[in-house]
Amino acid sequence: MKNIFYLLLFFSCAQPTSEVDQPQHKKTIVTNANITILGIAQDAGYPQANCKKDCCKAVWKKEVARKMVSCISLIDPKNNKAWIFDATPDFKDQLYLLQESYPGIELAGIFLTHAHIGHYTGLMNLGREAMGADQVPVYAMPTMKNFLENNGPWSQLVNLKNIVIHPLKSDSTILIGNNFKITPMQVPHRDEYSETVGYKIESDKKSSLFIPDIDKWQKWDRDILKEIEQVDYAFLDGSFYKNGEIPGRDMSLIPHPFIEESIKVFDPLSISDKSKVQFIHFNHTNPVLNNQSDAYQAVIEKGFQIAEEGKSFSFD
């Protein structure tokens, strides 16, 4: 595993940054298929709107770099194609970073997980007011497809053929590119406007899970331990570190598996299987966003990983 997006170093929390004094880095040429993390924050990003608390204060002051919204990409440099999983509010920045690292790369498709703001609203960048895209494939589950086709402004993208929606079915595998398999897996979540899915992504040699949102692992009709054991990488919901993280709010109304809970659930895994887990989709209150925090160190000491923007994982 190695970091292919050197441009993303200016998003690192390791050192203070400024908008006027950014280091210059050479791009790395990668020829093998890979999965690259394009964002790690929860839907509303980091910092979050109207947050004046300590968790976001340093980011507003540009003492700590912002983090983009949770998103991964499957990249096939040999055939110059890339697929993005979730269209986030940071879509334009994430697409730019792809294009800078892979000049001439084709956005071959977008896979949507569900209809919460951090996971589909980036589609607006494909419309007539922005890119004016031509028939970009968008893969969506039935209710998500219906939501896009029958609600503006998303329906305009369909009517103008900025996007073409390809229907998905849970547990039904589709083939993309030359040798990639994508399988949506429905998961329990707050489904106000659409169902929610995670994805299993497979090449001839490697496989990965991407489940940025789920209520609780125990509510799923699958055994998450077996799912982790069967793949090479697992990018999993790490929205909150522990209960009580948001003072004054009933966190049962925003259910997610707290990282502390997930660590207990995943404890029976072998050391090598634990190392596959990359927690992702962090709320702005989550202390693991600070790699110097006790919470971050506790996760690492238990054998798990915290997702980092720009890190790539070989898929060959």
C-alpha cells in the first residue's frame, strides 16, 4: 500500500497548513489497478457548518487541514478508467485529484450508496450549470433510482442525459471494465428517501468492502466477521468513536456502530484480518480525526486502521 496522491499532503493533519504556502510535489505514476481513498469525513465534512467547538476551531483557523467527505475510487490506469463510490459535496475536488494523478482518466461511472446528503448531492456537478456531462453512468438501487428520476433537480440530470441510471439489485453482481465485479449489499440504515447499500468490489486478485453507513452490525442479516475475512480490504463505518460524543443530542436517533463497539465486535478476528479494517466516514466530533489523540492511538494499538485521504490499495 502506498499513497499515490502527493497533492493530498496539504490535507494532512500532521502539520499546520496555509492557502498561500503549499509545498509542491511530483506526481507518482501508478500503472496497476487500485482503490484510492478520496475522502474520510461524514456527510457534512470537516469542519462542519456552524461548528465553533474545539473539534473544528483549528480547521477554521487553517491550523489543521480540512477533510473531504467519505468517498473511494476504483482506478484502472491500464484502461484509463475510474469509478467513484458516492458523489459527495466535495465531488469537484475529488475528481480534480483523480485527473491530476491520472491525466486523461475517464470517469467511467458513479456508484451510489444512498440518499443522504454526503453520498449523492455531488451529482449536481454533472449538470448544465457545471460540467454539462454526457451520459455518465450512475449505478443506483431501485428506490434511489426512483428518487433521482422523480425529484428535481436530479431529474433534470436524467432528462438532459447528463447521467444515465443503471439499476442495481441487492446481492446481484455486475461486471464493469475488463475484470471488475461489483455487488451491492443492502444494509440497515435510516432510509428516509432510499434504501442503503454497501459494496463488495472485486478484481481477479483482490477484493474489498465499502460500507460507510450502517445502523449497527448486529442489525445486519450478514456476519460482518465473515465478510471481513473474505476480502483484502474493508472500509467500514467509523462515524463516531463512542456514545455521548455529541452533547445534548440523542445519539440513538443517529445510529451508527461506534468505533468502540466495532472493536469489540471485531475482536475475534485474527491480527491479519483486523489489519484489513479501515474505519472511514468520521463525524467532525470524532477524535480519531486527530492522529495524536488517545482515541486514534487506541484504534491502532488494537490492530485496526484509520482511513487516510489519498492512500491507495493495490487491486492487482
